[in-house]
Amino acid sequence: MRVARIQTELKEPKDKDVADLSLLDSLIRELKEKKGNLIPLLQGTQDIYGYIPREAFKKISEETGIELSDMYGVVTFYAQFRLNPVGKYIVKVCHGTACHVQNANIITDSIKEVLKIEDGSTTDDGLFTMESVACLGCCSLAPVMMVGDDTYGKLTGNKAAKIIKNIKNNELKKK
């Protein structure tokens, strides 16, 4: 199975969602004159905000002279870049060959059911974003998922759902 890149529409920012663009000043100063600065600028921007806000594209373009079309071309080509905010926890479900033959689809379906979201979406509370990925490099643990930097292997649908529920419950206890 080939994992399709999920196309998300660029959401219009609400007034409260407008990014503080002054956070980009030192990044732009540092990289403005460097050759091959486009990807580092985009990566740095995403590190600051968790995604690349629409307003950030305009600021980078105005201050560096990089064309908006060039930036969007790079961002839409590489799967590492995000155009919309993501959840506190990014849940990646592997759909590589080893995981696929070990029923990765059941893992994905269980997580979608628990979180009540579709693949590539973020929960309304902003806690989880779920993604199907091509490979996590943990084939001996198939089927596998990652939540943030933590890897979980030898999963069943019930085990995956329990992990997500535990994380969610721990977050609720913090409030």
C-alpha cells in the first residue's frame, strides 16, 4: 500500500491565531545572506510556530527576496513541512510493508475511532494529530506507531487505543 500525502487546505487565520512575526527576526537575520537558505528558513519557522503560518511566508519573502511560489513549492513537496497547526502529540502509524502485512489498517482505524478524527487531522482540543506514514524503521516491531518521540510496537487495535486513551487521561489530570 502506498501512503498518500494528505493535502490540507490552508486555513484562514482568525484574529487570535495571527502569529507574532517578530519571532522570525533573528532567524531571518542569521540566514538572509546565506546560500541555500530556503529550507533552513522554512525549518526554523516551523520550529518556532509548529507549522508555517501564512503571514510568515509573506514576511520571509519581503525580507529575503525569495519568491512566495518558490517557498510554497518546497513546502508542498517535502512532507516534513506543515501549513496548519498540529496537536501537542503527533501520532504516526506506520504503513510500510512489514506493518501493512501485520494489519496496520486496524491500528489506524482504532485510533481514528478513539480520537474521532480522520487521517491527517487534528482533534478539536488540539491534543492529537494523526498521520499515516510510509515507514518508521521499526520493522521488527510491526505493527508500530509513534506518539511524539515514543515508539510502540507489536500493536493490536485495542493496545493502540489504550495507549492513546492513557495519554489523553494523563493530559486531563494535568488540567
